Amino acid sequence: MARNPFSTDDLAAIEAAVRAAETRTSGEIYCVVAEDSGDDRLTPLAWAAGVALLAPAILLLAGVKVSAPSLEIWSSAQVVDVTETLVRAALIGTLMLQAALFVATFLLVSIPALRRALTPRGFKRDRVVRHAEEQFLSKNLHATRDRTGVLIYVSLAERMAELIADEGIDAKVAPETWNHAMAALTSGLKRGAAAEGFIAAIDLCGGVLAEHFPPRAGDNPNELSDAVVILPGR
């Protein structure tokens, strides 16, 4: 679980940035910070299974051999018995090594920092996008009057961010327009200045929205909360 890097003052400053940006536009900006976007419990299991499958190759590379005594004076029945015993011993040895590798790898990869590091980036990305989409719907960003809601979502454990714009915005704004805002946000996260990154991203988003969705004189209600939503770890 990632530590929340935002102080009370940071959250107040981000909320003020949202409020200021929305005075320039009829759009709505909504910020969500999640400690994580799901767990990595399958990662240790996947690595443990993969490493365990290497047991036969490890035995071969280690030069382990199964040797049989001279069978010149043995009967055919004795030869069959010895062969079965040797094969059984080899199989048991391989299974024991696989079990040991599985347990050792599972325990090692279960260490939180290592587990996060060994989770494939693509898997993390998909998980962040999916959780951001869940938040977009659950927070009713799709229910604004002109469908002009923008979600800025940050997942701390994955150190990733996602921006989702409603269909009213997508009709006028190309997806790559948000790249500068996302770059400012992720840069702040990476250098340990999460609040600064958020505020810069909000300002840039506000500029895009102001260009395409200026405020209506005397009719610019605040449809969504300006406060940052903090989601605990899942």
C-alpha cells in the first residue's frame, strides 16, 4: 500500500486550483487519488509457478544423472523393478525441487516492494485504466449537464495517472490534447512533488476547457465537488 503524499495544505491547494480553473469554463474537473488500483496477489503465484517449471532444466544444467547398477546378470523382472524405482526416484526428486522453488519464489515475490516491481507494467496500466473508468461512472462525471466532466485519476502504488474526458469534450478535443497535462502530473509524482504536478495539470486542463467550453454568463453551476477524493487501498 502506497503512502498518501498529500498533506492537508496540499489538498486545499488542489481544491483551490480546481475551483479557479472552473471559473474559466462550463466544464467540470474532478480529482481522485487512489492508494492503489487493485492488488497484486496473482503476481507471486504466477512467478512461483513459472520458476517451478524450470526444475527439470535446473537438474539437467546441474549435471544430475540417474545411474543404474550393472544389469548383466539380472532377470527381466528385476530390470523392470529397478527401472521403475529409478524413474520414480527421479520424478520424486523433480517434484520436490519444484515444490521448494514454488514456495521460495512465492514467499520472496510476496514482499510488497518486490511484488510491485515484478508485476508487468502493461498489467498495471490496464488495472489503472479500469479503476479510473469505474470512478468516472461511480462519481457521476457522466451526468453533468453538457457531458463536460474531466476525471484526473492518480494511482499511487502504480505511480500512474489517467485522464478521462466525457463525450461532450471528446467530440471537440483530440485525446492527445491532454498530453501536456498528464506529463505535468506524472512529472510531479516522479520527483516527489505530487501536489505541484496536480495543480499544473489542473491549470492546463482548465485552459483546454476554457477554449472549447467557456462559462455561460450567469449560468455556470458547480455540478461536482472540487475537493480531492482519496481512496484507501483495495
